[in-house]
Amino acid sequence: MSSQPHIVLPWTVRRTRLPLLSLRCVDCASASATTGEGRFRVNANGKLLDVWLLARCVRCDRTSKLTVRSRVPVGSLDAAALRGYRDNDPGLVASTLLDPLVAYRNGFALDWTGAWRLLGPAVPLDGGWPVRVEVGFDDPVPVRPDRLIAQGLGLSRGEVTRRVKCDVSLRRATSLGFSFTVLAGD
């Protein structure tokens, strides 16, 4: 790195809505579903509970159930979690949807297209000194750093590879914080 003075700016990636689910509909063969506002279904059979997260097809509005808990004894669930399932707690819906084990068990992937935004100050590109930007994530939104930086700076991705030095791979999606330095223009 250069010993020149530089500006340090914070950027934040924030979720604007829950992501769509890449999940094939059995009725219309659409490849996308949504959890909407997020609703759980809790079913008791004796002393055992089943908990599902409901998802709707974006094309035909068919409802599917995503297994969250299956045949668990009522006493083994935390009282706050059980209350959250019954009350359709939005925070519990989000954490359940973002849980990789729930996604794996139910065979879906998350589609984050249009579900996040970048917050932060503008980066002055015409200065004669490097600018350091620290990127943080409020939610685990996977983004490619080169695309995020290009969007934030208003540059092409080719220009990003020429002018940006980064502490992570620019072409590999990440949902962890990273920082990069924009070098002074030619």
C-alpha cells in the first residue's frame, strides 16, 4: 500500500426485502417462489410438533410448505421460538429463511436479485490520493465484489479491476465484510 494519505469511507449492504426462492412449482413449473410477509404453520400431533414456513409460487400463487421442524417434542422447543412460530415473527421468518440447513433440507436456493441496496457516501474519484472503502453487511447477502464496487462507483467492471485493490477476490461472491482501495485516476 501507499504511504500517501487516504480517505476511509463506510459502505453497508442492507437487505430491502426477503429474497425470492429458487424453487420449482409442481403446478405451473415456475422456478420462483416467495414467502411474502412470512407465515409459519404449526401443527400438533399429540406431544409432537411440525413447523413449516409457507411459500407461494410467484406465477400461480400455489402454496408450498417448507419444513422447519419435523416431529419435535413440544418440550424441546424454546418458548420464545414457539411463540415466534405461532405469531409469525418477521425476525424469525428471516432467520429461518436465511438458515442454510433449511434451504438444503427443502432443496431451494435464495435469489437476491433486487433484494438489497448499497448505502454509503459517494466516493470522490477525481482526487489525487487513494480512497479506502470498508464494506459491511447487515444481512448475509451474497454479492460479487466487482459488481458491488462497479455499482457503487459508477464504473465498468473492467475499470474496477484496473483501479481497485481489494483484500478479497473480486469475482467470488461474499457476504462477509471486506475493504478495498480505489487508486487515483491516471
